[in-house]
Amino acid sequence: MDATCIVLAAAFRHVINEATVEAGYQRVAALTGGTLDYDAFRDAVDACLREGLIREPVRLPEGALQCHWHLELTPKGVAAAQGV
């Protein structure tokens, strides 16, 4: 399975909400058996964002003092993940 499919499957099956992208990677790696290296993860997230499969992962919720990192699928991403 390629990195993009791994990221889509992880986002489809799990809620991933972490303090940083590095923590997000660690969570995805733990959920997927560690088959994804950090560079491939970053490239996959970038590709998913460009293709409109995920929402912007860095967010500053109202009232928050720091940004958080979320991996959340768009409707197009849900359809793609269901095909994985």
C-alpha cells in the first residue's frame, strides 16, 4: 500500500488530533504498524491536501493558545478512503 493510501485509511478509521505534525506522524505510524517513514508521510499529507482529500491540518481553534494538527478527510477523501 502506498503512503497516500495509508494516510487516507488511518484518517478514515481513526481520529487523529495531535499537538504537532511530528506527533501526528507518530500516531499514524503507531496505528499503521510503523510501515511509513516520516518523509513519505509528509509527502502523502501534502499530496492529499493538494488533491482536496483532507482539510488543512494545522488549526488554531478559537480561544486556543497554540495550533493543533488534525488529520480530517473531506467528502472527496472519504470516498477515496472507502476505495482503499
